[in-house]
Amino acid sequence: MNARARLRDATRPQHDVVDEVYSRFDLSDADDYGRFLTAQSACFTAVETALADRAQALLGDWTARTRAHLLAADLAALGLTPPAPIPAPAFADDAAVLGAVYVLEGSRFGGGVLAKRLPPGAPSNFLKAGGEPNAWRSFITSLDLHLAEDAALTSAISAAKAVFQCFETTGRHELERWHVGLV
């Protein structure tokens, strides 16, 4: 089993919780879509900023992969100010950086599906940012190269779980702020 598959399997419960939390936002409603983007931004911006230099050194194309600026633009188009980023998880080593990038890069796939739920004319730069077709393949190659040892994979899994927890926290915070029921 390759590193991506092992990361996916090990973080499936955290991914499912994040999906459940964010599914409570009605993206067809402009206000709720703004709340969704606000929740995303509070974590996404923090993680992306924390990864900046180390991810660039590891991947070489990190700056082309970044999307926090697209989130900020979509929020501005809705007349909203991006929230202050929450503290990012610590990324102790290169494997942890790759685990965090795995979560951010993986979110691109869901973005295209979510964009179909938006009201007409809603800003969707963040959700529709699919990236270069070869970018995902090159990232998977990097995962396999750098996460071949069990200790590295363990570090990547821990970091990925921490990033999912970050998204869960900001999603729940935004829902609670607007008194949307949670389980």
C-alpha cells in the first residue's frame, strides 16, 4: 500500500468528522456560504502560513499550490473580513509537513463538488482551484519518497490528524457562533 493510501486509511475517522461538521453549512445560502468560508479560512490560512518555507523546500511548487489568498478574495467578494487565523499545529519534521499538505491538497477534490452547491454568482475561486493535473501525481510521488519509513509515516499521520482537528475546531466554532445545532 502506498503512503497516500496509508494516510487516507489512518485519517478516515477525522476526515469523516470534518465532512460531517462542514455539511451543516448550507452552501446554497449566501450567508451560510460566508460562514463556511470563514471557518475554512481560520484554519486554512494558519496551516498554509505555518508550512510556507518548509513545504516550498520539499515540493518546489508550494507557492503555486497555495489557496489562502483565494479564500480571502472570496470572503472579500462577499463583504466579509477574513478571521484571524487560529494557532496552527506544530510540524516537527518534513514528514509532518507532508502530512499537513496532504490534507490541504486533498481538499481540492471536494471543492469542485461543493462549488456546484453555490448560489449563482457566488465567488468560488477557493472551491474551484483544482490545481495542475500533474501536481497531485507529483505530490503522491513525494509522499512515497519521504514516507517510506514507518516513523516518517507516523509523523505524517499525526500531523494530518492535527490539521483535520484544526478544521473541525474552526467549523464547530463558526456553527456555534451562529447557533446551528451540532450533534
